[in-house]
Amino acid sequence: MERIETVHKRGRGERSKAVHLKSIQVRHRALINEKRVLRLDDVVTTGDTMEACKLRLVEAGAAQVTR
């Protein structure tokens, strides 16, 4: 995963999943294709970042994405 656009906080630190989806991409799809992927994050607040990452990984061909 790589962030391609800065995500600015809204209000009290909240950001929507749609905003995160536009700001991230999978750089090396061949490394993800048909693989099981474990997502890790140091802080999970709303879960929107994690869900956006999951969607991008599935789009890239991940066989399974867990957290």
C-alpha cells in the first residue's frame, strides 16, 4: 500500500472511507495477487482507513484480507 494523496482530518479527526479510497493504492499488485494479507495499524479509530485498505487489496487480487 502507498498513500498517493494527503488526507486531511475533518472536524474531530474524522475522515471518510471514500476519502481514504482516493488517497491509497497498491503499488505492486503481483505481490498481492492470490495471497492472504494481514493488515496492521497502530491506531484504529473509525476503521475507515482499514476498510479502504481492504477494498484496495481485494481489488488488487488478494485472496483473503484480515486484521
